[in-house]
Amino acid sequence: MFDPNNFIFLKIKPAAVHSITPKAGILAMLASSLTFVPVRVHTFTGQVWANKNGFSKILLKFFDFLIAKLANFNFIDSHSQRDFLVKHKILPLEKSIVFANGSVSGVDLGKFKADRKVRNQIRRRLQIPYGAFIYLYLGRLNHDKGVLDLASAFSKIKSKHAYLVVVGPDEAGISEQLKIFVGESRDKLRLVGFSNEPYQYLAASDVLCLPSYREGFGSVIIEAAAMGVPAIASDIYGVSDAVQNRKTGLLHPPGDIDAILKCMATFITNPRTVKIYGLAAKKRAISKFDSNILCKNWLRFYLDHLH
């Protein structure tokens, strides 16, 4: 028998409900609509259907459409992602909001800053020479993130000074594949696993790599940028907001291993370019993605809409 006291939204009567991620979004927006929650907010941070086909794409697109329809306010963490959602008729432009220059919460500039001491400590822990060149992948390990493409490209780097450090939880069980894909460079691969101190690995690295097939924004790119680390990343919506091509990093077509290799080679053979791009990335992160800017926007929004 239905008991309204078991329905948490009826029980606590929230003034607002804010969801993020598709599964949470569909559940939260349905429940809050049925219980007449006055302020219903959803944040879009990327589309799982962006690189899918067939019925699954149709179904997942419908879920996003329904979420956007039920929400009073739809926040999107990048301007290019908003253009993508409008183009695919998920939501109208007038019902979408992007704060400032994008991202969910910006960068904590007090936390993400270069640290020579930490750089040396992490390199020592990973048994990587202080003078080596480190390409870093930082994020979840799955096929959509393109980490296997990165491993394939890295296997073709000829420099004895190049290392690939992979940090993040292995969601797809591909760690062993990574070891195979790097080929003869296996001794230069470091698989770290999950870390709750990502800034330490950014401090130890020279270039961040994000060869993803889909992203809402790519927050790790601006975190790296704040520490003066340029990026190599896929030229896809979301990521293109975080990287200025040939200014703060290098963009490549998703899945193009030769193009990834070319970007990697450009940086390892041109240390001056790494420094110039890194400084430009840091300047941009500080001026455009300071977390205080985003927090002020969120605070203003909720003060305006909660009574």
C-alpha cells in the first residue's frame, strides 16, 4: 500500500531539488515534478549518447529531453555543449544557462598550484627521473575516455625520456590492455589507480592528455592549466571550451592515434612551447575559471530563486 511518508520529497518538502548526471536527473526531476517542488534544477555535464547509435541513442536522448522538460532551470557546464544540446533539440536556448566561461565549479586556485617539492616527491615515488618528460592521463579508465588510443600513440614515441602516468579507477578492466598497447614502452608506463590527491600528479607532470570521445567540459584540463600544465586533448564539444588550440594546448581529432602522436612529439621536442603554452594556460585558468567566480554565480542564483 502506498505510504506518502515513504516518499522523501513529500516528507521533507524541499524548496529546491538539484540533480547532476543522467540517472539522478531522470529520477530527481520526475519525483520533484510529481511532488510539486517549486525549484527544479539539473546540470548537464556531457551526453552518454553523443557517440552511440541505434535504439540506445534514441532512448538516452529522450531521457535528456525529458529531464530538460521537467526542470525549471537547466545548467550546462560549457557553451559548446549548450550549442550541441540546442542543435539536437534537447532544450531551447532560452531554457539553458552557462555560468561565466563554463565548468561545474571552476578551479580551487589555492589547491591546484605548481609545487616543485611535490613534483620531485611523486617522481621519486614512481621511480621516474627528475629530468624525464611525463605525459599524464588523469580520470576514469574506460573506452570512451580514449586512454587506449593514448597508450597506442605513446608506444610510438622514440624518446628514452618519455613516461606515461595513468591515474584513475579502472572502470572497464583495461589496465592489462594498456600494458599491451604501450608495447615495448611498458617499462615507461606507470599505472597508479585511484587517487584523492590528483594535484600531486599534475604537479609531477609536463603535459596532461585527455583523448576522450565525449566530455561535457573537461575540468581536469583547467585544473592542470592552473598549475601551468598544458594539454593534449580531443577536439570535441566541451573540451574545446577548456583548451585554446595552439595557445594553451593542442587539440586532435578523437580516435586519431597519429594525430595524438604528433601532438605528443611536438611537446617533447619543444620544451619552450611547453613552457609558453603552460604559462598561457595558467593565466587563462586564473582569469576565467577561478572557483570563486562560479560560487558567486551559484549563490546569486539560489538567493534569487529561494524565498
